[in-house]
Amino acid sequence: AQKVTQAQTEISVVEKEDVTLDCVYETRDTTYYLFWYKQPPSGELVFLIRRNSFDEQNEISGRYSWNFQKSTSSFNFTITASQVVDSAVYFCALIMNRDDKIIFGKGTRLHILP
Amino acid sequence: NAGVMQNPRHLVRRRGQEARLRCSPMKGHSHVYWYRQLPEEGLKFMVYLQKENIIDESGMPKERFSAEFPKEGPSILRIQQVVRGDSAAYFCASSRETGEHEQYFGPGTRLTVT
């Protein structure tokens, strides 16, 4: 069965600190895609990144970076120099290449304190 | 290019009434997906439709819920005889082709059952 686990339910850090959100996934498929989405207090879903299972290069986009490790089935997300506007719920998600439904983790609620 | 549109954004229904949620996919997209987000939970897949066809409804509750995507007009998720447990955010996503794994999400409809 396919599954996404975000063990951290809620995290609070002080502004300007770095924070890493963990994501562990389970699948027996060899071809799949991983995602991160942000859900701010307004409620919409904001797409952050999509990564396919054959691309293990880490990615950096401004203050955001992602660490994909197939050996540990993890796809962790780090925010550097956090800001109050980063406060949101962050979802990690998985989709198999042969399928059409996205499987979401339960999310990590991130509080950035001023 | 307008994104995925959902209306209404907020819907309040009394127990026993019907709820109709609408989703207009992005221009050029013929695949629609509905997801439900219960309070403090991640999103869960409900149904995947193409024009005039239900492709996968494995996540739909067996009773009271139905979905359609007619040849003309938006996709509609209908919930008959709503109960308090139906209170949730319902997100629609669309994609151009199956297998692309790029689903673009709408802003969601927040259903409250009183």
C-alpha cells in the first residue's frame, strides 16, 4: 500500500531560524512523483515542488530546499531563515506513475514566531 | 489563463439539505479530480472524471455522494441529505492529460453543515 507520513504534527520556531519538515513515503512502485504543497491560513493549496523518483538531486529555490533520499524513502523540506509569512500547513504528497490519485500526508502545521 | 475555479467558496447547509459544489477546470483541461479535506486532516481523493465519464470513484462514499462532468459546463459534486460529518473543505483539481501528474488545484469550497 502507498502511504505518506509526516510525523511532525506541529512545529514552532522563532523567525530567522531554519526549520526542516520531514516526509517519509511508502510505495513498491519504481516510478512515482513526490510533491510539497503549502496551505496558508486562507486555505488554498499552493504548489511548491514536484520531483520524480529518478531525480535524486537536491533542489534549492530561494529560502526553500528539498532533500530527496530514495534509500530512506524520505523527501524532506527545509526553510532557511524562516519568516512569519511561512506560517502555514505543509503537505507532502505522492502519486504513482500508473495512477491518477494523489496521496497526501496529514500535514505539518508550522508556526513562525516573530 | 484563468486557474481552476470553484464555487461557491463557502457553503452553509442544514442537515438533510443538498449541497452542490462546482468546479470549472483550467482551459484546455479535460480531467477533473475531487478531494476532501476533513478538519485537521490531509486531503483524500474522492473521484476522478473525464468529460461524461467517471474514471475512478474509489474514494467516494457509497451513499449520498455523486459527481458528474458533463460535456458542457462545470464538474459538479453533489451531496444529498448532508450530515454534520460532511463539513469539510472540498478541493477540485484539473489536468490536461492523464499520466502527466500535474494537477492544478482550485481554491476549495468550505462546506459547513449546521
